[in-house]
Amino acid sequence: NIDPESLLPKLPSPDELRPFPTTCATLFRGHEGKVRSVSVDATGTLLASGGDDGTVRIWDILTGRNVWTKKLSSEEAVDVVRWRPSTDTCILSAAAGETIFFIIPQGVHTVNPEIEIASRAILDAGFGYEAQRAASNSEPRKEPAATWSRPLSKLVDNGIMLTITVRAPVKVISWHRRGDYFATVSPKGQSHAVAIHTLSKHLTQLPFRKLKGLPQTAQFHPSKPIFFVATQRSVRSYDLAKQELVKILKPGARWISSIDIHAGGDNVIIGSYDRRLLWHDLDLSVRPYKTLRYHDKAIRAVKYHHGGFPLFADASDDGTVQIFHGKVVDDLMENATIVPLKVLKGHAVKGALGVLDLDWHPKHPCSLSENSSVHKHYAP
Amino acid sequence: MDKTAQIRIQLESRDPDVTIKLPENTGPILVSTGLRRIALSTLVNNLLENEKPIPFEFLINGQFLRTTIDEFLTANGISSEVTLSVEYVRALIPPSHVVSFEHEDWISAVDVVSQTSSVLLQDQDGTSSPIKDPRILSASYDGLIRMWSKSSDLLAVSKPTSGQPINAACFLTTSKIVSAGSDRVVRVWKYEENGVTGGSMQVSGTFTPILDLYGHRSSVDSISVHAPSSRILSGSSDHTVGLWSTRKSEGPQPPDSLLPSALPGAAKRRKLEQSAAFQPGPQRGPLSLLKRHTGPVSGAIFSAKDSTVGYSTSWDQTLVTWDLVTGAEVSTRRLLNPLLCVTEMPDLGLLATGTSARHIAMIDPRVDVRDVTGLTLRGHAGAIVSAAAEPEKPWGLVSASHDGTCRIWDLRSVRMDGKSASGLAVGGTGQVCESVYVIRRESIANDERKVAGDGIKVFSVFWDKEVGIGSAGEDKRVQIDQMVPR
Ligand SMILES: [Mg+2]
């Protein structure tokens, strides 16, 4: 007489999986209206945010102090902020409407003279390249995919050193780990929706002109030249070197909102507006390895902890962030262990919009999320 | 309950104060188990033959007696057959609010100098002058440092410099101040006062920068000083500990690439315009930058007994012991959470380090690094970012937290706790201490609770025998509380 329960693999209890975020540690107050996007810098000391008030703000993570603010647009929300991944420079990218802004936030503690000079050099390098190319190329130019330009001196004085204007509002910025390539997604941009930009050459390319379905988000593989593009219903991975399609993931969701690639590169989490969180193991199948339905409303953002903790989280319009244990083993014979750990509540739901974005601290098991005018820092 | 039950108690005291020491031959005393604290206090006073009774409290197995002895024995499963070891301690006096000093912006640091404080030690230049009245120094996110009298008169404000927050400031001597901030500079100031104390004339002071120390690549978050050897230790979010001299003649040349003059034309001009009113001091570099940590350094202090030894804590979860003569790492202790401050309790030989996980870990730097202490101080609801030892008392500690409170701890009151043994320490014994008093912010109603200390985070605390406990933070106030005997 065998209890069938005893044959199931036993999941560890959340208590054994500490540390993970449990407690709200800091509130960041200052934005007027909704906050759309958050990003923690590579040093783990600064949080950037952008919102409906058209401002980009930078905060001291420990104290919640607002240390830098700039209004980028009086008409449009700042929909996305992302730090360039490097500790040798301090460059923040942010998008409002069709324009991507590159910011060196002077007066912020990480921007010492060496960092400021190095950051300027990175942003300026492409101007020289562009001038050289224009001089050597006498052929009539096609309409460029994007316009790279030096803003007015008033903006430059405020640390906004470079702008790129594309054809449709940018909702996603996604950096390659080396900080030279970055992708942008403009879901309404049609053939211009997904662009890959090269910072050192001020160059914009459109490699995915004929995507089936409305593009939602995109991300570089953490170590290989592979690029993931999510449309409403599927996620495609491309080999950038060979310029060919590798795989089409079919999560079974009706409308994908967000994806993240595990640091190992073989696992992907996908969040959807139809309340599903899908874990795909790329070794197993194009169908999800696990489907997690824990939210009452749309999932807006999903994110792995990329700093060594086996954690991932999602943010939902139901006003909660859910923290999961997600252990990936190298052994091909063993699949990922997924354990729900904690529901972080306390975000107000305003006008059907709950928690719109989240990020992890790069080293600690701390998550940062936001929705209304306040965003929150959760500690273990 | 048998009202006539009795128990043998052995009265003990660890207090160095000889006036409360019992004669050696007291031996175990037979008392009724129905006694409470008050009756025991009368008993001790009778044994001491005190004309004016001193209120005492009693510790049994590290816990304060709050009930009858009988109830205590029952609650803790102790037999009344044994001789009970009872430690008597002077009754603790609850802190009460004295005064608050209002600022324009958040306050990152407070320090004090009084007749009873340790900074009266002169530095090598002998610039320290005797102090008549206590002085309180505050550093603010508005980028300024301020000097206050005990009765909340603002005596001096520094001139604006970079405009970036000052994160740390302390007295080097009574007439020299060290500050540091997000502009990455460690700055030594001369502080002078004019005017007549006690008279009708208002005292006023001035801050003059005498040394600008460059070398940190990111925010400087903590400062400590050792005046007799003219040394400063700084902790920076660039992951290094800086060792500096307060003397211009000792300092090496500063690294050119980190000076404001390294910036190209326009940026440099803007920086200089910002601080046109400010005349900076001569620029110098570090004696050394100590590298071992892999995260922001939250605290760096000199050992009280040997100023050639330093301790530093970091977000990287480690506490490092340094040989400051060679700049070599002596040992590294790894804990389980980011460490946000470090304070020494010299008479106990322990270091108190505040964590982001809402507790204070006590560390004995003399024992093997693998034997990380199991004593934790629990009760705060937020990150602990500052602490200060009680002056002249080995066991007292005050801590400041982002939960909007300061807590006072008595390290004689310690009990075993099985739960924390696995939760915190590696091979630790799992001892827990709970706070004896909580100081809330006077700026808000006492019963009001704020999520994550929203608006009332406390960033810094001092404890001075004469002035009391000073704390400051997000509510833009320096708050002074004192333990005044009733
Ligand atoms: Mg696998």
C-alpha cells in the first residue's frame, strides 16, 4: 500500500530556500503619476526610474533619496529606463515617445571625472565614425532607420549627451552584455519595430522586417550571439552570426508581455497579459516546461536574479510581485526546480494598472518594483 | 502556590563601580519565591547599607526579572532546589526627549563633543582647545555641515561646495572636523568660535577647509578618526577603505585624474561656477586605499585599544580586520547579510555590526574567523545603519535604523534562541538580546507606524555621557534624548 503522494518528488519548503525578499525596506517617493520602468545600475547603489510625468529619476538604493531628476518630455511618458551594463562608465538610456536619450547623470556619486570622461568617449565615438562614413560614401543615402544626434547645449549641460529618434514610440530597451549593442522595440513600428543599434558606430539596423505578429519585447542571449524576439504569441530565437532562425517557442499564451533569459542561457521565463507565467527549458521542447497561474490580473514583467541567487519574480496588475525559487542545474538529466516563495503585496492598483516593472539588485536577493508614484525595495 | 516557598539566591554584580559591590562573604541567601524586583532591590540596598537607596534590576539567566521569582522559575522550568545565580544591575532609566534641532534637509550624520567625550585628546598639532559647552555637529543632504549648541542654537554653517550630500562628519578635535560625501572628497575643516558664552552676545563659529583629500572613486559613506596619530579611515562605495593623514605635510600628491580639474572645458567650468563662493583647501591623496571588499564599504573604524588595527564592514557581507601599518588584511569574517555599520564595544572586546536583515550581529574579532558569533540583537524592523556604545558602561549600545527608531540594548540581558541559531550564524550558539528601550521620532505621533520607516528613517546616532543620545535622519531633525533619573 503505497501513498501516491510519496512518489512525487518532494519540493523544498520556502524556509529552506532563504534568502529571498520578504519585507518592504524602502519607498522611493517623488514621481507624479505612474512609474513605468525601473533599473538598478551595475554598482548596485543606484536605481533609475521613468514615469508618466515625463521625468527620469535616479535614487540612492539604500536610503531612497532622489539624487538626480530630469524632465525629458512634457507630453510623453518615460516608458523605459535601462542602465548600460558596465562599471567603467555611468550611462543611463531612457525612452520617451520615439526618442532614446543617453544620459551621464552628473552629480551622482558614481560619476567621478574618470567615469565622466570614459562615458563621454563611449557616447561620442560614433560621431567620428558617422562623419568618416559620410565622407567616404558619395552614394545618395537611403532614409536612415534612425537619427542619431547631439542634443541642444542646454540638454548637454544636463548630461543628456546623445539622442536617437526612431519611427514609432519605444517601449523596450535591451542591452547586450558588452554595452555596445542594444535593441529597441516599438510595437507599432511595423517593419521598423525591432531595431538593433551599435553605439560605437551610431548605427541602426532592422534585421527583422517581416515578423509574424506584433512584436512585444526582445533580448540578447547572455553569452552567445543569439537574439530573442517575442511577438504576441511566440518567442523566436535567431543566430545573429549566421543570420538564421534557431527556434520558435510556443508558450500557449494569448498575449506575451515580457521575457527574460536565464544566465545559463538554456531557460526562459515568459509573462503574459492573460495572467500566465511560463517557464521554458530550451533543451526540452518548444512548449512550456511549467505553467504558473498565480495572478488575478495581467503579468507585466518577469525577471531572473542575474547575480547568483536562484530566484525569479513577476509583477502583475493585481498589485503584487511574486517571488519564486528557480534552480537550474547543469545536469541535462535534471530539470529546474520551481517553488513559489512569497507574494509581495502593498502596491496600490490605480486605473487597472498594478505593478508595471521590476528589477533585482545585481548582487543581493533584493527586488525593486514600482507602480504608482512610489516604488519599493524589498529586502530578505 | 506555596506562599512560604523559599529559594537560595547568590547575588552577583559585574559592574566595575565599587560602591555597589557586596562584601565577599555574603554567600547564598534564602529568600521567599514570592519576591519581586522591588523587594529584591530593597534587600540589596540593605546589604550595601545604603542610606539613599539605588534602584536595582535583576538578571537571571540573562533575563530581567519582571514577575515574582516563583513565576519566573515556572516560566523557565527552573527548579527551586538549586541555588539561583542572580545578577543585580542599576535600574535602567528610560530615555526622554530633550530637544530637537530642525534642518532644511535630511541629516546623514551627527557627532558630539563635550567635557566627557573622547575627542578631547589633542592631535599632533595641539590645536585642540578646552571645551566649555558641548557642541553638536550635523551633516546634511543639502551638502552643508552645521554646528549647534546643546540648547539648539545654530552656531555655524559651512559654505556650499559641490552641492552633493555630505554622508559622514565627525570631530577630529574640538577645533577640527572631518566630513565626506557623495562628491568623493574627504575634507578636513578648522572650526573656530567667536563671541562670549553665557553673556548676551551670540556665539558664532566658522568652518574653514584646510585639506581636501582625493582618492575615492565613488561616494564616501563613513568616516572615523584617531587624533593622536592624525589618521582618518574612510569607507567608500568604491569598495575600498581609505587611510589618510590629517596633516598636509604627510599627505601624498592627489591622483590627477580624480580632481575636478581633470574634466574637459565646459564640464570643468560648470563645476567651478557651482562652488564659486567656496575656497577649497590644499589637495592631497590617500596614504593607502585598502582593497579586499567586493561591495560598498559601509563602515571603517580604528580599534579602540590599538589604533594600528582597523575594522571595516561591507555590503559584501564581510567584516575585515586590517593591519593599518602594512595595509594588509588580517582576517575576513563572512556573515549572511549585507553589513551596514560597525561599532566597537571595547570593554567587551566585541564589534557590533548592523545588517540589512534588521538585526545587529555581535562579533568577537579575537576568535577564529570560522567561529562567527551567534549573538544577535533583534527587534528593529528595518536596516540598521549606525550604532554607538554607551559611554563608560561596557554593556550599553544604541542603534539607529531605517525603521524610524533607535533602540537601546543591554548586553547582559542575553538568552538562548534555537531559531536564530540556524537563521544567522555559521556554527554560532544562537544567543539573542532584545532591546530594553525604543526611542521613536519626536517629529511624529508616538503610535504612528510607517511602512519601511517612510519619512522617518534614522541615519546616525551618538551616545554622550553629558549630552545624551543624539539621533538624526530623514525627518530633518537632530533629536536629543536623555536618561534622567526620576
Ligand atoms: Mg536543462
